[in-house]
Amino acid sequence: MRKFLLALVVVAVAAMPAFASVQNLKVSGAIDSTYVSRSNFDFGSPVGNAGSTKGDLAQSFAMTQATVKFDADLTDNVSTTLELINERVWGTAASSSDNEEVDVNLAYVTLREMLYSPLTLVVGRQQFAYGNSLVLSSAAHTATGTPLNGIATDLSKQTGFDAIRAILDYNPLKIELFAAKITETNAALTSYSDLNNHDKDLYGADAVYAVGDKMNTQVEGYFFSVIDKSNTNNAGAKTGKIYTPGVRVSLNPIERLNLQAEYAHQFGTYNVSGGADNRTRNANAAQFLASYKIPVLEKYAPVAKYAFTFVQGDVNGETGSSANYYTGWDSLYENQGYINGYSKIYNAMFSLTNLVIHEVTFEMKPVKDITASVGWSGLWLNTPYDSSSNTLTATYATYTMNPNKRFLGNEFDGTLTYDYTEDVKFGATIGMFVPGKAFINANNDDAAQQAMVNMQVAF
């Protein structure tokens, strides 16, 4: 049935000039084949075990991610975009991983000068990001059902929001408003008591102003809200609400140097697992970024980057206690922890909450068409665990933490990218995360490692 529907979609797109006055049709896409090897992503603990027995969690696989994108201009002010995607893990049975499935990754209509000239309306499954993606990016919203779920979700390209977005361009001021549906629990015709009771919705507003001074100063302010009713079946549970205002400033104080600072605050309602314990949110996050194009050996294009990220933790521990407030930062839809497009190990293992992260990256072009980069990331707990609440649940294991110890570990990464032609690119990355003293169990001292090699062809 899926193949039949896909055939209908392809035929409909191919026949579009016959049904609509298409001014321009562009077909593009990419085929990205990657080999992935990961080991000790549990630091030596068996999955689900706090570290009583030494384990060995490892994986190696190859995959191909293929996309085909159709962009059609119907009139000067009306355009459509449709992108199909297949993510295939080599050698895996289709029945268990949906390898043969072709999904709709993007599907939206763009209406320019809607009602009046500054307004653009975008409707459908789309991609967008705000700030430095510290709080919100569609790249962090992975679709369910992709073959990479449960294998390497952080590497999936099936990302996007089902949303309505209004863009108001009053150059040098740009304003965006949007509403997105994260979870629809009941779309069928049913009893009144079930309608819209358990949905999860995302709303937001963003404004960017280019000051126009010599430092190219840019100021951005945003406000996002998540209304989550999925827990309201539990007795005593209130609707989960996360309100996140924030501000970002970017400037170039001197030539070659870019500085950015971002701050965000969260308030609203937090529902502890089980539902009856409703608390008031009060959490903060901040980030500072610096990028400097070094004026030495310019033919090698050397660039040094530094990033500091702070996300608050709950003073009562990760899961909390009976306090009437919750100070843990909710990572929402952040898109952090990448180097040259590759996911860092800590990004795949830990949620962006209760952390202090320092990152240093250096990149250059040692020879023509080759870009090399090396990076270091140091992670600390913002709020250390105590003896009464010292369990950290990560992606691949649960750990017993060392009370009053904050150092999570060091990560070292390196990448190489070779632009074979304008359309063909080869890449390789290696990484290692060495756990720190915050892990109490001696079985959690194995370094996590990953290596990835890929070839991407764009057309």
C-alpha cells in the first residue's frame, strides 16, 4: 500500500504542470552513505544496570540516507516544496526496520505577500530554527518510525515540524510567529471528553533586528511555549506548561571576530512522573560563542572557536523530591553538540540539562578541498547529586553518581572533509569520551568511542 501511495505522489508531482500553472520546477536531492562504529556508549555498564557487572555495548553498521526534493513555483508568490526520504540500514530486514519505507520529510506551501506585502505564510511540514538552536530547532525533532530509531536516532535526517508559520519582513526587523503540532492523540470522530485532551502543542514568536552599525550587531528575542496534556490521564496531574522567553546578541567587535551571547528562562508547570506532584518551573540557560578567523597563514583558513553552555539542574536531583518547585532545564528541541555536521558522543548520550559545557574547536584547510578540525569538550554537572538522589538516567544506561562530584568527562573529536567535486564529498570523524569522577562505579571507566566515514552525493 505504501509503495502504491508513493507512486501516486511521484506521478502527481511529475504531472503537476498539467494541473497547475507551474512557472518553474526544480528537482534536487542527495544520497549519503555512512559507516558507523560505536563502542562503550554505556561506559562499561550493561544496559539498564547501574554498573554492578562490566559490560560491552557496541555497534557497527552501514546506512544510506536518500532524499529527493521537488520545489515548484506556481506563481511569483506561491510555491510548494515536497521532500521524500528513505533511511536504509544495510542488511536489516525491512519488516523490522521499515527499510523499504519512503517517508514525506518535508511538505509545505509558501504564500508570499499574503494579504499584504511584508507577510509570508508557510503551511505544512517544514524546518526552522531560532537563536543558536539552544532552545528550538526542527533538526532536533526526529520523526517516529524511522529505521534509525533505537539504532542511532541522533543521525536521522527525518526532522521537521508540522506547523503554520507567519513571517513579517520589515527590514531590518523580521518577526516570525508559528504554531506546531507535536503530538495528536485523537484525530478520529469520538466522544467530546477525548477531543484535544492529550495533545502536545508548540507555539512561538521570534524577532530579529539588524542594528546596522559597524559591528554588524544583531539582536534577537523569542518566546516559546509547550502545552503538554499527555499526562492529564493521571490522577491529580495538571497540564504541563513550559514557557521560555530568551534573547540573543551577535556582533563583530573587531575584524574576523564574532561574539554571540544567548540567555533563556523557563517557567510554567512541571509534572513529576506519576502525575500528582505538580511543581512550578524556574530554570535558566545561557550560552556564549566566539569565533575568530586567525590572521596567520591565511591560505589555510584557520579558525578558532569557543563555546560555553550552561543549563540549570534541579536542586532536588534529576527526578526531584517533594519540593514545590523544579529548577531543572528542559532541553525542549535543542540542536547542540555537533562538529562539522557530525554528532558528538555526549550529544547522543546525555540530555541537555544540569550541565556546564566548555568546547574548543580549531579548523583549517591543510590542502585544497580538504577541511580538518579538532575539538575538545569538557562536561560538568551544574548541580551535583547527593546520597539520597544520585541516579543519572542516560540514553544507553543508568548510572550511580558520586555524591558532590561534578566532573562528567572529556570528549575529543576530529574530522576530515574532502570536497572531491562540487557535488561529491567524503567525510570522516573519530571521537572519544573519557568519563570523569562523577561516576562512582569502577565499572563505568571505559571510554566511549565512535568512528564514522561517509560519502555524500548531491544533485
